[in-house]
Amino acid sequence: MPIDGVAAARKLQGFDISNRTGACLYWVWGAYDAVGADTTMSAYYALDAFGMSLGHHPASDREPPAGALVAFGVRKSDGDRAGDVAISLGGGRIVATDQPTWGKVGITTIAGREKLTGRPYLGWADHIFDVPISLPSTASTGDAPATNKGIEFDMSTATTIYKEFIDQTVGASHWLYLNKDHDVSVAGGETLLLAGTLYLQIATTKQSKGCYQIQPVISTFKDGKNIGKDVSLGVHEVIPTTGKTLSQVPVPPVKLKSGERLRFRIAGTDGLTGKLVKGIYRGAQVKS
């Protein structure tokens, strides 16, 4: 059942956080939890929590609807990868912890938060982890493909997609493809409704202050060649950990037209490289 995101924003504004600073995820989750959020999922870092949350919208949308989960990425000055989360108040305004000083909850703009924290805005999500957030009907969709909104599946006609990827090197740019034809694609005259989740296990081979950026992309092909009309479905930043880094990347419902294909770009920033030990994509598709 969706939780009331606007009520969560009000809860956050009323918290006394003076006894626990530098804990944005703790307090933001606490606000959603106070209005009924419940999940078995968890994360230590805000950046991981955002990456695990469903319903991403791109950073080009700087006016998330009131109640949405808002995220900021790797700090530019020192490469700190903890990230930052807040709750939108609508109109580009957010309520955030340690704002404007440590131990305070305050209201600012997305640009103001970027300046204060030194972290770039990553976009917003309409879920906290796997818990849907009820948002105003006027929610902006920004530059996200219009076909992503309001899509419903008739599961009686859906077919499942299951694909494994193993032993692939992840460097500055690496593409994952979903089938032998190099991706999920649509033949002439067909449309394809598609949604799913990409699960990744990456072993870091060269450490740096960077992170892994995972980006689902809709690409347009003609005569087997990419004609350069890529549309990003959001960028998920994943902090490398000792051993094997696990991540979960939701793919929002999309409707692909003839010539459009879905693929994934994985990039290690600042010289970070790794080995994709295993990747699994699970999803469903309906052709019409």
C-alpha cells in the first residue's frame, strides 16, 4: 500500500536530530516509517538506499513532486560515496537533515543542497526501497520518457525474461545486452511493454575514489546501428565495497517502439575497474 509522502515530509520537519547528526538515511527512513513504510530491505549508505529504491526519475527533473525521495551523489571534493537523501516539498524545495547546520532539519532548494553538501543531484524516486510513495497527481516526469507513466501489464499475456551475465570486465564504459540479438528490441509494427530488475555482483580490481554508475538506456537503432538517440532511465551510483559489491537496479516500466532497444551501461568513475562476477536480469514483457 502506498504511503503518504507529504505526511512523511511533515514528520521529518518535526524531528529533533541533534543527538544523531550525519545520518540522513536514518532520519528520512524514520519519516517514511512513521507514516507506515515497511520493508525487509536495508542499506547503510544513502546512495545505496537510493540505488535500491524503485521508480527512479532522472536528474534532469529538478522539480520532484512533494513527498518524493530525493538523492545526491558522490561528494566532489574528496570522493566520499555515502550520498545524501532528503524529501521533496515540491517546486524544487526539499526538507533535509543537517540543514543549514549540523543537528538541524531545514528547508532548502535542490541547488542549495548541492552547494552545501558538494554532492550532485541524482534525481528522485517514487518509492523508498520497495515501498511505493503516494505523490500528488501533478507530479512532474521531467525528461523521463512519457511512455514510462501509467503503464500496466496484463500478466496473463506476459512472458518472463531471465538473463545471466558472467565474467565481464567493468571499466570506464561497458554495455550489457539482454539477448543474443544484443538487447531487447522491437520489430516493425510491434510495441513492447517491459519492466524488471538488474542484479549485479562486482568484484573491484582497481580501487579509487570513484563509484560504479549503472544506467538503463533506451537506444534507437536503424539497420543494426545506433543512430544516437539514447534516452537515459536514470543513473544509479553504487559504492564499491571490500570483496563483492552487490547492487539492485530497477528498470521502470517502458514502452518500446519499433527500432528502440533497452540496454545497460556500467561505468567505473575515476579509474575504478572491476569484474562482473555475476549479473542477473529478471523481468516481464508483453508484445502487442
